[in-house]
Amino acid sequence: MEVKIQSIHFDATEKLQAFIEKKTAKLEKSFEDIQKVEVQLKVVKPATALNKETSITVTVPGGSPLYVAKTCDTFEEGVDQCVDSLRVQLEKFKEKIRKH
């Protein structure tokens, strides 16, 4: 699984990148065949609350990419929420494949 992290309008720290990689790696427990995970981190309006936008796109074989976007106070919180949301989507996708 390839993890690509893009930070827009700022530089992501190594600690943040390590956190993202650790969290996205857990998605493989829900679905083994994940090809690519793209994480976009964006600061919307500096110096305001809820200004950190996190979006994650997961590419899986035989289906359209799964996409989640959350806006939170911290990127860590955003990544957590996105990963939780993607886990549910992956479970549904896996179920759909199993039925065919």
C-alpha cells in the first residue's frame, strides 16, 4: 500500500506524517487490497477555529476511489475521523464484492 501525503499552504512535520502513516496502515485490517492512499492536508483560514481540512482518497481494485473529507481543529483529529469513516466504507465495499 502506497501512502502519499500532500500538505497545502504549510509543511507537515515528520511527527504528523508518521501519525498519518500509522493510522492509514490500520485500514488494511478492513480491506487487504488497498492500492494507494492519498492524504491531503490543507489550512483553510489561518488563525480561526476548525481551519484544518483533511481529505483522504483510497484507491481499491475494481471500484471507484473512496473519498472522505473532514474539517477539524487539528490534523490528527481530522485523520482519526477520516480513517474511521473510511473503515465503514471499506467494510461496505468488501461486503458488496463478496455478494457478487
